[in-house]
Amino acid sequence: MGQDIIKPQDRLAAWLAADMEAVNDLIRTRMASQHAPRIPEVTAHLVEAGGKRLRPLLTLAAARMCGYDGPYHVHLAATVEFIHTATLLHDDVVDESKRRRGRPTANLLWDNKTSVLVGDYLFSRSFQLMVETGSLRVLDILANASATIAEGEVLQLTAAQDLATTEAIYLQVVRGKTAALFSAATEVGGVIAGAPEAHVRALYAYGDALGIAFQIVDDLLDYGGTADAIGKNTGDDFRERKLTLPVIKAVALADATEQAFWQRTIAKGDQRDGDLEQAMAIMARHGSMQAARSDALDWAAKARASLADLPDHRLRDMLQDLADYVVSRIN
């Protein structure tokens, strides 16, 4: 079939290999604890589980693309990964998840209390790292992102099983729980490099659009991906009664019978054998999966376009390719 296609994030990782090794060394050092050995045990289980490290790569790429040659992009990339890992630990408790990145979740192997407290520890470590950069603006961006992530998760709790949830509310949730860290990751890379304000805004816009596209694709893969590909069980969002974009689109077009189905399975949580297959059939009937995919493609295009005015650079091309790749997973 010819040569294997190298994924854009793998090209990014190869280009930034020395920086990523420094990030990984810093992560290993800072997740250590002299007094609570369970902390490195839990964090190592998740951090070393083979995650894509996409968010720290975005920080490194943005900083290098803007000409940064100092040490603090490494601190910021580690900060972003700590924030991300902390939110995963908390999310798995909230969602009562049993699988993450193809492995048992920390809350399953240890317990909920451990997952929450270790997540809190990682948040604290992330703030220590960002303070070390000496940049109040960086601290402001990442502190705001942390608050926005928590706000998005709480909003999702209230909107998840509410059939009145609109696409606008969904977008607000996604901007909180996913896109906020993507946009912060790219924005702080530009800030630490001292990039012109227009370039910093462009990097923020790229991260925001990429994060939204990324989350829509993840929501689609929950109904059409394999367990190995998505790192969790197919259909988990349906079983957890999450109103993601394809379901929201189907609910908006539902007839009386379909409304009753969604009311029983999502609003009330009365799920039976065959309900997942019926949900997918309803979504297929209304074309809601295809419509959500179209939205993801639009956001990926916005991500690409936002980089157009940044300096010509190999890393810029890789970031544009990354936006295309994120949505190619649902072809």
C-alpha cells in the first residue's frame, strides 16, 4: 500500500523531541512526593499510559514558531499537561468511568478519594510551574483556563440529561471543558515568546477552534469508533446519558415517538438492551452524525485559517495539518 502516513502530531513530536523530553523530565520530577508515595503511583499510571501529549506539544510549537529560545516553554507545556491530567482524574470520578486510554481508570484501581486528591495535587503543581515563568499574563491565562474548565464541567452536569439543551449550550460546555485548555496552550506559547499581539490572538483562535473540532470528533467517535481507538468503551456517552452534538441534533428533529425514546433513555435513564442501536438508527435517519461531522470540519477550517497571518514556518504547516487530521479520524 506504499509508505505509512506519518500523523501530524507525530511529526510535531519528532520536530520538538528535545523539548518534549525536557517536558517529560520536568513532569516526572514535579509529580514526585516525599511524603505520599501514592501520588507518583497514580500520576504515573495516567501520565505514562501513552497519551498523545497534544496540549503540551501545542505550547511548545507555538513558542518555537514565534522564535522563543528560552527555557520557560517547557514549564508551560508541563503546566498544561498537569492541568489536563488533573481534569482527567476528576472527570473519571464524576463520570464513574472504568477505562481511560485503554487502561483501567485510577478511580477503579485505587478509589475516588485518591483520584480527586491527586488531581488537586497536580493542579497545585501546575500553579507552581506557571509562577516560575515570572509572567503575570501567563498566570492570568492559565488560571482563567482552569476556572473555565471547571465551569464547563459543572455546566455539563446540569445540561447533560436536559433534552432542552441547545447546540449553543453544547458549544459553551465544549469551550469550557476542552477548548479552554487548547486555546490557553497555544496562547501562552505566543505570550512567553513575546509575539506581537495579533499573533497571540491568532494562536488563541487556533487553539479554540481546534479544541472544539477535537471534542465534536470525540463525541462522534463514541458512536462510531472502536474501543481501542477512543480509549474507552463505544457508547459510553449514551450510557452516561450525555447529550452530545449528534444527539442534540437528533432530538431537535425528533417526532413524538423519538422524543419519548430520548425522554426514557437520556432524561430518565431507563435504558434497555438494544437502546444504543436504536439511538444510532434515529441519528442515522435524521443525518445528525453527518451534520455534526460537517460542524467539526467547519471548526477545523477555522483553525487552519487563523494561522494564515502567522510567520511562514514549518511548525505552522504542521499545526495546519493537525487541524485536518483531527477531523480525518471520522472519515
